[in-house]
Amino acid sequence: MALEKTLVLLKPCTVQRALCGEVINRFEKKGLRIAGMKMMQLDEAILREHYAHLVDRPFFPTLRDSMMATPVVALALEGVDAIEVVRQMAGPTNGRKALPGTIRGDYSVSGQQNIVHASDGPETAAAELKRFFRDEEIFEWTSPMRVAVYASDEC
Ligand code: IDP
Ligand code: MG
């Protein structure tokens, strides 16, 4: 158990479908703290870095273009084991395979237009938070809900 921060991007498909509020609401309702949030237009350079593991795949140009179609909303979310919690909430990559109850399962029928990006581990979370947020854009405010969200020995 560790208090972690993780990066979420609400992808252009989510902005275009006016689902940002609904998806952010799920994270808030879960009990995650919003430590950072902003809208930003991504470019080729940041996407080649962010999706470095995919640049040689045939679908990369389509993925890149879809991620530049509109601004994205970047979120830094904090909670106990937040990286895994958020990945579980997102569900598997392909929206057609993701179970109902997950974000992708509820809002996506696509392998690419799958609503959110979520960091997949501690190292990627740290690198991705640095990629999308300056230090001063991450806020350490204290949530008064913390005493109700967690047991005293959890957080
Ligand atoms: P993840 O988003 O679940 O971590 P990754 O494998 O890291 O999945 O892929 C990053 C993004 O690339 C996916 O969210 C999806 O938008 C896109 N993507 C992954 N695999 C495919 C594919 O086979 N076809 C089209 N797009 C894909
Ligand atoms: Mg990934």
C-alpha cells in the first residue's frame, strides 16, 4: 500500500463526445484526489515520446492523428495504489473487450478511441507526470474527505 500519483489523459475522443465531466466524476466518486488538471494540445514530438513503445507499429500515424484531433485533458490523480486502481477503472485497451463497469467498457467500442490513457506502473507514472505537468501544476491540497475515504491505517 502506497500513496501514489498517476497520469490520466482524457483523449480527444472523450473531449469530442463531451464525456470529460462524466469520466472525471468517476475518478472523484472513487475517492481519488485531483492533484493536477489542465487542457493541452499535444504535438508530434510529445506523442512520439509518450508512445515510444508504439512508434514503429503500423497504426501509429492514426493513433498520433487521433491524439492531436483536439486538446486533451491531463489529470494527475492521487490515492493509495492509484496507479493500479486507475488502470482497473480504465479496463483493457480495446473497448470492445473491456467489461461493462470499466470506463472503456462503458464508453468505447474501439481499440484506439478508448477514452483514457492511464499510466501502467510506478516508473511510467513518474515519467508521464513530468512529461505533462510542471512541478508547480501539481497541488498538495488536503482533502477533507480523506478520513472517510480511507481507514486510519491505510493512508
Ligand atoms: P493502453 O492505453 O491500454 O496502455 P497501449 O498498448 O499502451 O495500451 O497503447 C496505447 C494506445 O494506443 C491505446 O490506448 C490505443 O489508443 C492505441 N492502440 C494500442 N493498440 C492498438 C491497435 O492495435 N490498434 C489501434 N490502436 C491501438
Ligand atoms: Mg500504455
